[in-house]
Amino acid sequence: MKRIIIHWTAGVYYPNCVDLKHYHFLVDAQGNIHNGLFKPEDNENCSDGIYAQHTGGGNTGSIGVAMCGMFGYCSPDRIGKYPLTAIQCERTFCLIAKLVKKYNIVLSPNTVLTHYEFGKTHPNTSSFGKIDIVYLPPYKQVITNNIGSFIRNKVKWYLDKV
């Protein structure tokens, strides 16, 4: 596996059958981790059609990790009824640190990134324009263009603990 792409589901606080089909790991509002239907290794080769389809143009070699929530998000002033929770975010950052360690992924902006960051750097894919993750409700002070760096710094902190 070469990278981890971080998402929000744009749904409610718990994974549904569609979410489980599209992500390898999902973290609910209480911080519980749910395994998706596919293993990360299923995304080593996506030509067989049996893999987690989480990032248009970027599924091959990518682990999809999603936080459940953000249904109804429009802007930082209108976040909807299912904002991401602090425990959910922290458990996600810790999970990513464990995955980085398990799969020997070097922590960098090219290897641990949000779906939003992937879309920005791959404008000719269906990921271009995706808004996950452009806002982190528990960390309101972090602006959109710094969210990826913020997450990577959190992951680095957890890497020293796992």
C-alpha cells in the first residue's frame, strides 16, 4: 500500500452498507472503528473490480479511512446535524498512525492526505472538487488549506505512541 486517503462519509454518525463498501475503515462518532467490506490489500490491484472505491482516480494502492458524519454540511456556519466529534477525529488520527506503521508508509503530503487534497493535486479525476475534508468541527481554528498538515502532525504525534 502506498498511501492513505482520509474522508468523511457525508452521512450520519454510523456506517451504512454503502459506506462499508467504499472505505476500508470507518470511525463512528464514539470513536469505534468499523472494518469495511474490503481489505486494504484488495486495492493493490483495482482492475478486477473487487476493491473499495473511495477516491476517484486514486484507489489503486490507497487505503480509504472515513469518519462517519457531516451529512448536511454546507459551510463552517452551516455544518449540519452530524459534525465530526473530537474523539472520532483523534481515534482516526491514531488509526492512521497504526496503518502507516503496519504498511511502512512514509508520512508525507503525498502519502497521507485528505480526499480534498487528492482532488486538488489530481484535477483530471472525479475527486477534483471533493470537499472532504475542508472543515474539522472540533478544530475550528484550522483553516481548509492547513487541515492536511494538521492531520499529518497529529498522526506523527500518535506514531511516537504506537
